[in-house]
Amino acid sequence: MGSVRAMLALAGVSMLLGCAQVSSPTGGPVDEDPPQILAVDPPAGTVEWEGGLVRFTFDEYIQVKNVREQWLLSPPLDRLPSYRLRGKVLELDWSEVTLPEGGTVVLDLGESVVDLHEGNPLVGGVWAAARGAELDTLAWRGQVIQRDFATPAPGVRVMLFPAEWPADSMVQGARPQYVGVTDAQGRFEVGYVAPGRYRTWAVEDANKDWAWNPGESVGWAGMWTAGMDTVPTR
């Protein structure tokens, strides 16, 4: 993406979410398509979830890489689920994870899932389930543009941090509570957000570690309260 000096032009919207091939032989066309999720059991948006196994079925054979760096859990938990691959199925085992008593658990797979031969990463691998009867269904939408206030900034990670976290923690490598990635038009959506007040942050994140590092471009838009229609810019 080059050196993007991202500025935020955000419209943060609180909304309700819906209970959200093997590569060609050598010499054939190059597979440029990322893996696609065909089914998840239990599906995203499940309520009264008690843990156990979660199975993602893909349309092709995959690899899983850099789990500790790429997987992001909200809220932060004591450990990540363990996993194993069974053909085109990624099976996550939550039995050893201490789950919260209530609220919504969100797992973002980041760019850990790639196809077997070309390494194309999964896009949009977010799964969530409610521990109780109610799922957190607020979402933050918007757009990230470059300093000319016209050119979209694709591939930027937009992040939400609880307002009570010190601002210094953002520049010292703290992982966000929620995250999304901008598309080719610089647009994003961060879903399954709990009510509350958040610091907003957008990072080039060239090394994909969910944090800002010196040399990476960054933009921010102050505070956002889940339930407001807009995010103030500055």
C-alpha cells in the first residue's frame, strides 16, 4: 500500500447485525481467489453459547499460520482456542478457554487462514457468539481516506479501544478490543460491538500485529460512543 498517511473521514453508525478447490495443476491459471467460508457450526450470532467446538468449512484446502499474531479475541481471554485441520474444515476447540459469564465473544481470524498453494488470505473471518441470551449487535461503519481527503486508503486496520484505556497504551502496542479492515474504497465495518465509549484509531499495520509501530501511518477521530450516529473528526 506504500506509505499511507491516513486521515479519518468516518460515519460511525450504530446498527443491528443479522445473526451474522484445490488449486489448479502446475501450468494452469494462478489461483488469485482467497478461501471462502461455506458454513460455520455453530453459526455466527449464536446465543446461549457454552463453548466447545466451532467448525469452519471452506471451499478449498487451507493452511493456518501465525495464530498468536493474527487471531484477535474480544474480550481478551486467558488463552486462544486450540485448532486442527480436517480436510477443508478448521476445527476450533474452546474447552480449555475460560469464557466470560456473559456478553459476546468475538474472534477475528485476521490473515491466519490462507489457501494451500498460493497463500491468498481469508477476508472477513469474524465469528461471534453470545454467552447469554443477548448478542452485542452494534456496528461502526465509515471510510478511511488519505491526506488529500479524496483518495481511499485500502487495507488499513481500524480499531476501537475502550475509552478508559490510557491513550498512551495505543502507541505502546496495546491490542484493540474490536477491529476491521478497509476495502478497496477505504470503507469498513466493525461489528458485534458492545455499548460503550471507545477511542477510534486507524493504522497502516504493515506487519499485521494489530498495533501501531514507528514508521506506520496512522489516523484517529477522537471518541465514539456506541449508539451515536456519527463520529466526530478532528
